[in-house]
Amino acid sequence: MAQLVRFGVSMDAELLAAFDGLIHRKDYANRSEAIRDLVRDALVQSEWDEDAAPAAAALCLVYDHHTPDLTARLTRIQHEFAESIVSTLHVHLGPRDCLEVIILRGMPGHLQRLADRLISARGVKHGRLVATTTGTGIT
């Protein structure tokens, strides 16, 4: 484990109370754990903003599979980006709707372009890209 360093943070009392409420709702053991997660989130976001190192992501799509040509379009787009797709999970949510979760790995800008193309396809009801890291460089 890396050496732990203690440091102080000054914060408005109302902001700290709101943060403590968040810590409680998310079931953190203490403020330090919550702050570490916030720092890690900022570092991951920085990795994505810099677009300089491979990253990972999960793309969730909800769509109506009865939309004409939608399944074929989604498949065609995925084949264009095949090198970035690690795995796909397809779940039937009801008689018309499907959930697809696509696990991605590659350069952040490339992954974002793939997500944008899939999310914007006519017939996709909702899409969300969850950007994360490959774990390299983040402790």
C-alpha cells in the first residue's frame, strides 16, 4: 500500500454538512474514503479529457427492436468499431424493448464517437456511456 499522507481541508460549514449527508447516504466509512473516490473520479475524467491513453467504458442502450432496420444499423456500427468492443450483453426487457450493454476498451475519443453514433440511432430510447479507466496509474 502507498504511504498515507494527512492534509487539512477548509470548507464552508453548510457545504461540509451536505457532504457528510452524501457520505452517509452512500454508506462511506469516513470522509477520507469519499474524498479518495472524488479524486479518482477527477483523475479518470482527466484521462478521458486528455485522450492520451487507453480507457474503458460501459455503454448502455435501451431500444425498440421493432424499429425498422435499427438492429441492423446498430450491428453495422458495432462492426465498424469491432476493435474497441470487448463484450456485449443483450437482454429482452419486454415484448418490444431491449437493453444492450457494450463493454469498450480503447482511446477515449474513439469510444465517445462510437457511443455517440449508437445513442443517436433512430429507435434508441436511451443511452448512457459510463467512462472509466483501465486502472493503470490510479491507486
